[in-house]
Amino acid sequence: MATSRSSKQPSTLDDAAAAVERLAALVQGGIGVDRARTYLDDDPLAPGRSGPEAAFPRAALAVAKESGAGMAGALQAIGDGLRERAKQARDLDTALAGPKATAKLVVALPMLGPVLAFALGLNPIAAMTGSPIGVIAALAGTGLLVLAWWWSRRIVTAASKQERAAGLQLELLSIALRGGMSMRGAQALVERALRDEDIELVDTEAVASVADLASRAGIPVRGLLEAEARAARRATVQQGEQQAAKAAVMLTVPLGVCVLPSFVLLGVIPFVLSIVSGLSLPV
């Protein structure tokens, strides 16, 4: 496979969509795909590039080439899909903005006590290290703080997971059918192309359902495939929003179990010990 003249890589799905759309326009103008790629500074099809922004267009090109479908139309279709997935990713980031901010805040909360003590001219560090109670409180509070950070991070990471390949198998089947392939042959081709790019087959059940519906209704399956692909992408967005809402609730668990006790151990106890130490009272 030809490579571009530049090593610049599309860094986001939006960048990849723009590159694929430019490539589609060049091919539509009568330039071959391989030659058209040499005009791009950000070749979305270059081998060795990872991520959906690179793997999806490569799989689409492989399907279009082998099925005989129009290259420009296939590239434009996958570009549209990338553009929609980019919007989904932005929507998910927006939905997760609150939980992410909450996770950062709860981890920073226990440090307010020592900061306040320093602001009042006290020395919480000396007070903590100068007594057994202080040392135990510091170790326990730090352990709880680390646990809260890990726990919160895990909750947000789980909520951030999104099935970006949702609908792709359906899209590629539609492309293969444009080339005149049978449904069985198109399915085999698409599955092979996706496996070659290590893309999970997540739409197999939807494909079977759509094929059965088209057969019973006696209509071409291509339109149903494209509609089902759009529905799969919308379902992914809705699932992401639900996960973000759930994460916002789940973050209250490490807040109550870890952060509040850590706040007492690292925030309140150092403050009290600093005052007691300043009064020269035995601890």
C-alpha cells in the first residue's frame, strides 16, 4: 500500500473524516486512490497507523476494492461515518465533564486542611511527624487518598468506554452491496476486512435481523443496512450518556468511603495537632 509524502497523522476522528473526505473528492475528480493519497499531508490510509481513525478507512477501502464498489462513494460514506463518530465522542466528553471534575475535586479536598493551617501560620507537617497520632493519621489518610484517586479514576474510565465500531459492519456491507455482491459474499468480505484491521464484529446480530426483515418485506437490504447503522451509532451515544450519569452517582461512593475519612485524617487532625503543638500541650 502506498504511503503519503508526509508523516503527519490524523490525530482525531474529525481530522480523519476531513482527510477521507478530501481523498473522496480527489477520487471523484478522476484521480486513482493511490495517487490521490500522495497529495495528502495526512494520509488516513497509511499502514502502521492505529486507532479507529486509521483502521476504519482502511477496512472500507479494502471492501470497496474487492467488491468493485465506487471508491469515491465508499470513501464519502466512511467519511460521513467518521464525522458522526467524532460528534459522538464530543458528546460523550461533554457528558463526562462533570464526573471528571468531581473526581479531581474529591481527591484535592483532603489537602485543604494543611493549606489552611499553613495560611494561619501553623506547621501541620511538623505536628504530624512529631507525634505517633500524627504519623498514623498521615499514613492512613494518604492510603485512603490514593484509594479514592484509583477508585474515581476507574469509575470515570469505565464510563468513558465507547463502542466506536458500532454500525461499521453495517456500513461496510452497504458498500460491498453497491458493487453487486451477494449478501453472503458481502458478509464474508466485510468480516475478513474487519478482522484484518483487528476491529471487533459488533453488528452481527443486527446484520442478521436486517437481512431477515428485507427478505420478508421483499425490498433491497442496502437502505435498511444504512438506517440500522445510524440507529446503532445513536444507541452508542445514548449508552454513553447513561454511563456518564451513572458515573456521577457512583463517584459519591469513594467520596463517602475514602475522601471524607481522608479529609479528617489529613485535613482536620493536622490542623488540630498544629494548634495543640502551638499551645505546647502534650499529644
